[in-house]
Amino acid sequence: MVSLGLLAQQIVNGLFFGGQLALIAIGLTLIWGVARVLNFSHGAMFMVGGYVGFFALGFTGSVAAAILASIVVVFALGWVTEFALLEPMRDREEFDIASMVVTLGLAIFLENAILVGVGSRRRAFPALTEEVWRVAGLTISVQRFVIFLISVFALAALFLVISRTKLGLAIRAVSQDDQTALLMGVRPRRVYAITLGCSAALAGLAGVLLAPLFTVYPSVGWYPFLLAFVVVMVGGLGSVRGTLIAAMGLAIVRSVSTIWVAAESAMVLLFAIMIAVLLINPDGIGGWIDG
Amino acid sequence: MTVEAVRLAVDRVRSRLREDARTRNGKLFAAITALAVFAPVMFSPYRLEIVMQLLIVILAVASWVFVAGYFGMFTFAHAALYGVGGYAAVILAAEMGVHPLASILLGGVVAGLFSLPISYPVLRLSGAYVGMVTLAYAEIIYYGTIILRDVTGGPTGYTGFPQLFGGDRVVMYYFVLALVVALMLAMYALLVNRFGLVARAIRESSDAAQMLGNNVPRYKLTGFLVGSSIAGVAGALQAYNILIISPPMLEIDQMIEFMAMGIIGGLRTFGGAVFGGIIVFGFSEVLRDIGELRLVVWGALLIVVTLYFPDGIAGSSFDVRKRFQEWFDR
């Protein structure tokens, strides 16, 4: 029998982890929903965000500047990716597979370009704060709490943009039917570029926010990418709300299951859940709640 | 199948072989095979080792192209099944006393069995979803090899199994060469016959193929099973070749490498695997000195090929004038 305290602690940890996971996964689901691209370079963008933050912090000494620099640089990277790599292929019949391959190529390229450029050394990112709160027997790391808050803030901002602004309207229009959107005076090419930029910027933000936990090294992006991948599939590709629920749910499942089993077995459990969801309903949680 | 049908199929393979041998790729392949036959005389033992690895990789990539290129089932589980074949072969040989030669075959059988649980979703889903579900399955197998350390030796891998032919590398080389050529020919024979035609029909339009009276699920299942089993045989050969099998052999990086080779070589042409293997793998070996820069190069190569040569190197024309014409026609 597990003590209730441990269980509660793991649930709290899971919640915080879910916030981080949601931040990484939202960009992945957004870009599929709007542009039908399964972005395999999402993890690489996360990694680039971490490096940009690391160097910006070293240069300016300010965490805010580091976060801003990561967002701007990775947004630009996403924008360029759309125009240089994805746009030329958009008319192809097998665009979903071709885009998967091209972004995979980009991921390999970025990872190893960084490896050659700055070396494979793990760089420790200074912690925001070492402080710990003790609330009702639970241990809460202030750093994780702050990261959670920033994630929630970023996701709320994204929701507002999508649901309330003209840009959001254009994004929703293009995701439903780009030809009709074009007839209504929306430029799908630009919307795709902005969406890919935003999706990348979210990955970059996650990269710099989580740098104190993950440290920074060239292949740092793969593990968060795989986790985000599971989250996105379970949540339903393209469904933002489904992805949020899945991120929280799976993060808690993972945290709680590590009470009994090793981390590797927890990963197996997550992937098994993903296959089951794909089999029962390929649209995932989003297929049930968005309908 | 009647004797008559088999005879017809063999005739068809023979006439297609004769035709294909006259093309640019055919001549190149003939030269490469001739080179491979004389490799033990020409190369140092170390180089021979690399040629052997190259042959095995070509077989693995070809079996992936067989599934992904011809049927359009873009599977990510191939490297994992390749690893399963390797593990199954050496564990059977070491723990149960199966003869190493038989264990290679059994490695293929076990890989085929492991492909069955995932084949159901693969048959039901399409496009990018096949990639996703097989990626999840591949990760489960990967973590499985780490968790089941009593059987697989855990993260450090499995060693100390009996060697093929008592460690005679030259005999082993010819065995690997013969097996690779035989299995490549077998896949080629399937692809130039009705089976290959239906496969391509399924890739282009599964519904149309079904409507014309083909049992699409059965063809896809057969294709997936055959491709996966051959990957298992390749994995078994690789395990005997490098004398260790460890989880990194079936990690996603390995899968990406196979995919890169298949795509750079060309997914629409069976010979693409040969080009892809030689270019990516050979290139990696030659450029070992420049270190990680080679990975930068082949990441870029993957992008350039997908953007500008969607049919890969085997399927593209390198007539400069024609390429220019295409640029202006766009």
C-alpha cells in the first residue's frame, strides 16, 4: 500500500510536468491542425531554443532577455522552414509523408550542425531559484511552479489569439479550407508561415524554460519530442483542447506509475495507451469532445 | 498455386531481369555485384567487415522500401523488428543450442511474428498515421529490450553467443553475400509479378485496388510480414557480424538512418536501397575523419532529395539539360 502523501506528491509533480508537456505538445498539434505537417523537427526547435537562451543569458545576464531571444529566433526558424522547405511541396499528393521526411532531415541537420558548431558538452542552465515550498506535507519546487505559471500564461495567450483576434480567425479559416480562405482574402501562405513560426516559438519557449531541468545539449529535444508526440496522438492531432487534457492526464499517469515501476516501463505504458487510442478512435480525445 | 503459374512467374522475372539489366541502374548493379564477389581479395579484413555491414544494411533498407515504397505503408517499426530478429537469433543460438545458420532463419520468423500485433492498426490506418502508430510500437520494443534485462542483457547488450562458421570471416562474407542477393532477388521477383502490381495499385489508391477485386488487406498483410521478416534476417546477420546486439541497434536513430538511405536512394525503385546504402553508409565510412559533419551533410541531403528529387537518386534523371528544362517548365 502506498502512502497517501506519496500519491499526492506524485500527482502534484504530474500536474507540473503536464504543464511543461502541454507547452511542448501544443505547437505540434497546432501545426498539424492548420497545415497538416507532422513536425519531426519540433524537438530540434526545442533544442535551439535552449541554446539561444543559454547564450543570450551569458551575454546579457537577464533571464527575461534569454526567453525573449529564444522566442524570436525560433519563431524566425519556423518561418524560414515553412518558406524554404514546406511551401515548395505543398501541392504534392503525399504531402503528409514528404513533410514528415523533410522535417526529419531538418532535425538531423540542426542537431548535428549545433554539435559541430558548439560541441556536445552538456551545458548547465542556472536554476531560476532553488527555493522550495512545503505546503501540507507536499514539497513544491518554486522553479517548477514558476515554469508552470509561464506555460499556462503562454497557452492562455495562444488561446486568446486563436479565438479572439483577426489573425486567429484567419488561422481557423485556413485550417478548415485554405482555398475558400484564399477567396475570402486570407493569404494561406502567410498564415501557414505564422502558424509554423508560433508553433516553433512555443517549442523554443519550452526549450529555454525547461533548460534548467533538462540542461542543454544537441540531442536534448528527442525525449520531449517523443513525449509530446504521444500526448498529441492521445489528445487527437489538431485538437488543442484534447491535447491539453491529454498532457495533464498522461503526465499524471506517468508520475504516479513511477511509484511502482521503472521509468522505462512508464514509457511503454504511455506508448501502449497511444496505440490503443489510435485503434479505438484515431481522432483521440479531441474526437470525443470537439465533435 | 499451380506449376504453370510458377513457371509463368519465373519467365516474367527472367524477362524483366533481362530488360532491367540494360538500363543505367542495371549496369551499375551488375558492376557492384561483381565488385562484391571479389571484395575478399581486394580489401583488408577491416574493409571487408565494412562491406559486409553495407550488404546487410542494403538488405534492411530494401525490405523497408519494399513495405514503405511499394505499399505506401510508411513504417517506423522496421529497425525495431530488425533488432528483434537479431536478438531472437543470437539468444536462440546461445541459450537453446539452435545451430547459428538455422537461428538466422528463425530470427526472420520471430521478427515476422513481432510484426503481427502492429499489423492490425497498420492495415486500418493510412498515410502519416501508419508512421505514428509504428513509431509508438518501435519505442515499446526498444524500451522492452532495456526492461527485459534477464533475457536481452539490458542496456549493455548481449554478447558471447556462438559465431557463424567458427569465426571464418571470408566464408561468412560469401554466405552473407549469397543470402542478401537471394533475398533481394526474391523481393524483386515478387515486385515484378502481379504481387508488385497490386502493391503499387494499393499505394496509388487503395479503394480502386479493392474495387478491382483485389483482397487489399491480405496483400498489405503479406507485404508487411515479408518485409518485416527480411528485416529480421538482416538484423540476425548484423548481430553475427558485429558480435554484439544492444538496444541502440533498434533505436529511432537507426530507423532514421534506414529511412534516409531508402529515401535518398529512391522509394519508387527497388534498386534505390542499393544506391542509398552505398551513398549514405559508404559516404559515412569514407568521411569518418570529418566526424559529425557527415551527419550534417546527410541531413541536408535528405532535405534536398525530398525537395528536388522526390524519386530519389535511382529514380531521377541526371541529364542536366532535362533538369534545366524542368526548372523552366515549372
